[in-house]
Amino acid sequence: MKSFFFNDNVIYVIKRLSQGLLTLLLASMLSFVIIQLAPGDYLDNLRQNPTISPETIEDLQIRFGLDKPPLQQYLLWFRQVITRFDFGESFVYSRSVSSLILERIPATLLLAISSIIVTWAIALPLGIISAVNQNKTIDKTLRVVSYFGQGFPSFITALILLVVAQNLSPLFPVGGMTSINHNQLSPLGRVLDIVWHMILPTIALSITSFAGLQRLTRGQLLDVLRQDYIQTARAKGLPENRVLYVHALRNAINPLITLLGFEFASLLSGAFIAEFFFNWPGLGRLILQAVQAQDLYLVMASLMMGATMLIVGNLMADLLLKVVDPRIKLENLE
């Protein structure tokens, strides 16, 4: 039986990954077309510089493959991605795109994962408290807090936190991922230094997400608490905590887990703002700079990274749903 369950899961994962590869192919084609529709290219900015000769521009055009037709550019890029996992060379940094992304992705993932943990650790308990105390003072207060949190755009939140950091300095670092003396600290000191720098950008990313998740938790739990089987469990004399956490919350949490995959991917775009304001050395700032400079291959790789995070996040959410509720069949989630 365990072998069958294991094989069933493996087949499902392989199928989803195969679908994901097709999705990445279509996403790369669409991304390339959209980038080509944008006016000009990276070399246009260089052409406006009188100190750069036309010969240098021509050499760069050949070096980056911009002298070829768009279709040929895409096919050459796609072939090297498939054969060598080479996403090309960054125009701005004159380095391989793969090395740039691998260098920045740990910082972004650290920020994204910490934001998810903080968001869920706050939103779930508050959503439960709000649902259990429906229409009471604490419920109304938490609903106001959630509306207030959702109504604040991320960039406003980041700006406010940045002003707070400047006024309370050196209580909170104003920006960056590490302190100037980071390399002189002990291993534990280095970890604590990074955590210290993570506090404000994590809060900036978590506020809007926590408010929405809190409201969703409250709504889902209230809906489940109205079901007949919950009333039956109470009628049998089961303790209220058991009714709430074993029967009600277990069923209410399923839709929340489904959103986890989308939330994981959306944090890449949300990280743009936090990384920009707090000078966090992650993918968000790198992608923003690449778009502004029309750094073609870096933009392409960044878009592929976002699509990959969406695919992986949804797959993780589906497998987590299966763990939480064994009654769910994976094939029904496709």
C-alpha cells in the first residue's frame, strides 16, 4: 500500500514537472516577444554617448547577438539554455546571467521564506480568534486592523518603515543585508547580523499579506463552523478546542494552502519594493535594473525564475494538501 502511494505521488510529480517545462517554454517565447515589442535596445543608450565609437557599438552588437533577427536570437538563446544551462551574458555586468542569479537568489529566498513564516504565524491565530469571537469587540478590532493593512500599498509601508529606521537609528539598520564589520563577527554573530537586517524588509513584505490571509482564515473558518458535522460534534460533547482545531480548522485550512503556491511566486514581485527601499541585494533589485537597462538575457532569465517559482510553489501546495488531508486525490488537483 505504501509502495502504491509512493509511486502514485512520484508519477504525479513527474507529470506536473513535465507540464511545468512546457509552461516555461511558452513563457520564454511570450517574454521574448514582449521584450522585442519594447522600443529600442540596450545599445541605444550607448549610441547617445559621444565617447563610444560606432565600431565599439558594432562589436558589442555582434558579441551580444543583437545583429541577428529576433527569431534567430531566441533560437540561439534557447539552444544554449537546453544544452549548457547557459542563459547568456548580461549586457550591463558583462557576466553570465546564471552566476548573477545564483548570487542573488539566496537573499531573495531568505526574505521570501521569512515573510511567509511571519505572515502565517500572525494571520492564522488572529483569523481563528476573530472567527471564534464573531461580531465581538476583538473581532471588530481585528477586522479594522486587516482592512487597514490591506489598504496600505507596499511602497508606502516600506517608506514608513524606512523613516522609522532612520529616526530610531541605530536600533534598526537603514539598509543592506549585513553590517560593515560583518566579516569580523563570529559565525553566530553573522547570522544574528543578517536577521537584524531582515526585520524591516520582512515586516514590509508581510503586512499586506498578513491582512488578506487573516480575513480569509476568518471567512473560511466561519463557513466550516456553520456545517452540520460541526454541530454534530458539539452535540456529542466533544471539547470545543477539539471541535475547533481537529475538525473545523483542518477543513478550513485547505483553501489557504492552495494560496501558498501563488503567494510564494508573488513574493518575487513584491520583493522589488522591499529590496529597492532597503537596499537588499536580491533578485528584485537586479530585475528592476535589468528592465530599466533593457538587459535582454537577464530579463529573460528573471522571468523564467518567476515562472519556475510559481510552478514549484503550486506543486508544493498540492503535495502539502495531500499531507494535510489524505482524502484528497492528487489527480483531482490538476
